[in-house]
Amino acid sequence: MKKVLQMASAFIGIIIGAGFASGQEILQYFVSFGYMGIVAAILASALFSFMGMTLTRLGSKMHATSHSDVIYQISGRFLGKIIDYILIFALFGFGVVMIAGSGSTLHQQFGFTPIVGSGLMLILIMLSVMSNVDRIVKVIGSITPFLIVSVIFLSIYSFVTKDLSFSELHELSMTQKPAVSNWLISTLNYVSMNIVLGASMTIVMGGDEGNEKTATLGGLVGGLGIGMLIIVSYFTIFSKINVVGQVDMPLLKIADDLSPILGIIYSIILYGMIFNTAVSLFYSLGARFADIGSAKFKWTITLLGIAALGLSFAGFTDLVSLFYPIIGYMGFILFVILAFSWFRMSAASEIDNKIIDKNAS
């Protein structure tokens, strides 16, 4: 059970980066649809659970050390190459957003110029990705519980102290610009986008777990945890939409309004969650192009990190609203293939069990 919870916490940490922990993703993908946003959040919870256990199970079953090990095997050479390129593009693009988010976090909370937070993040990434997978899983998982507790606390505070009625909050939420115009497409796009974001590291994490059942449960519990955080974050931001509708970091704004000390604490947690996701992104990118720990691996990460730092100055909110939906649509291919692979694995396991039962009798 300890290993299951550790993997679940790591999966949450991989998915929850700058966009989620800041509240900007939840604002654009769920709160902007008013009441329908909660329906979308519940649907997203179910989809994350299914995708989480599919990725970790595939990784464990195939003893994967890189996402390409699995992608080419489940989708064939042609589609595999397309998905591989999508993942490479997405990993780097999300890395840019994470570095931009780190700069925005320290700028909003402490007034530092964005280069300070972004530059510090790049240094931490380059120092950390030289570690092995097991150590990264532990680092990623260790910060996640602090975010869960913080978001739940902020949700209770926001709900109790809301200034407007539900109908007024709904009307105000509907004035926000959504990332995608339809709530159902928005939900599918959001889950797809995050699966593209987390697929590489989650597959590698599953490959590091020899017990397929443990890996599957870790993905399932992690998906449920992400769903819970989406729902809780929705109520937090929805309840204070009149206050946070126009800021880069809605959850950080709520924490800071409650208490400057709490704002500092949450900014540290937020920065840590961005670090979690950024490490998994650049580690996965490096593993795609070179043997882990090799000189080429280290140089690849260093050069990609410097390039991402330069592109991050486009601005955090603009990067989220522009880049995330594009990757979500591109990720539909991976989403469908993973769903089919789950049913193929389940069918194969059922046949194996029947053969075992027949031989035993």
C-alpha cells in the first residue's frame, strides 16, 4: 500500500504543474463554464483515473525505460512516430510554461522580476534531473500532500467567505474566457492535454515498478486524487471569481488575501509543484534522446532548458491559453490508443487466466 500511495502521489505531482497549482487551468477549463464546470470536473476525475492506471500498467507490463518503448509497441510504426513527435513537442512546450509559471509565482508574491524565478527554476531542474527515477519519484511525491492540504483549506475558506450568491458567481464565471468554447470538449481537451504532459514520466515510473497490480493501483489512486483536486479547486476559484478572475495565479491570490504568511507558504508549495512537473518533463525529454546519466543526457537537458528559459518570456497566462488547447487536440490520438490498449491488455489477461485454470483442472 505504501508503494501504491507513493506512485499515486508522484502521478499527481507529475500532472499538477504551474497551470493547475496556480488555478489558471481550472479557471479557463472549468470555472469559465459556471455550473457546468462541476459536471466537467467530475467527468475529468473519471477519465484521469482510467488513463492513470492505463499508463502505469503499460509501463510496468513492458518494463519501460522511455515512453518510446511503449508508444511504438501499442500504436505501430507510423502512428507511433506521430505520437512520439507530439510528445517531444509537448514536453518541451510544457517545460516552457513551467519555467514561465515559476517566474510569475515569485513576481506576483514577492515582486521579483520574472527572470529571477525562472532562472532559479532552470538551475534546480538541471541539478535534479541527473538523479535516478526512484529518487525523482520520491521527490515528486513528497511535496504533493502539502498542496492537497492547502487547496482543501483554501476551498473551505473561499466557500465560507464568498461575497456573492451562487447565481451571481455563475454569471460572473461565464464572463471569463474559456480555453475551449464547449464544456464537454474542454473536459476531453484538458484530460488529453494532461495525459500528453504526464505520459512519458508516468510510463517510466510504471516501468520502474515490477508488480503490475501495484503499478495499476498507483495510477488509479493518483487519477482519483487529481479528480478530487480539480473539484475542490473549482469550488475555491468559483467562490472567489469576483476577486481572482484577472490574475495569473488565482489560488495564490486567495491564499495571500487570507494571510500574507499563508501566501508565502503557498507560493513555496506552488513553486515546488512547478519544480515537480518541470523535473519530470525535462527528465523524460533527456531520456528520449540519450541514455540516462550519460554526458549527452546532461547536455541535452541543459540546452533544452536554456531554450525554454528564453521562450518563457512570452508570458504565463498567454502561454496557457494558447499552447494547452493545441496540445489537447493533438493528444486525442494518444488518448484513443491508450484506451484501446487497456482493453487489449484486459482481454489478453482474461485469456491467460482461462488457460491457467484449464491447465490446473
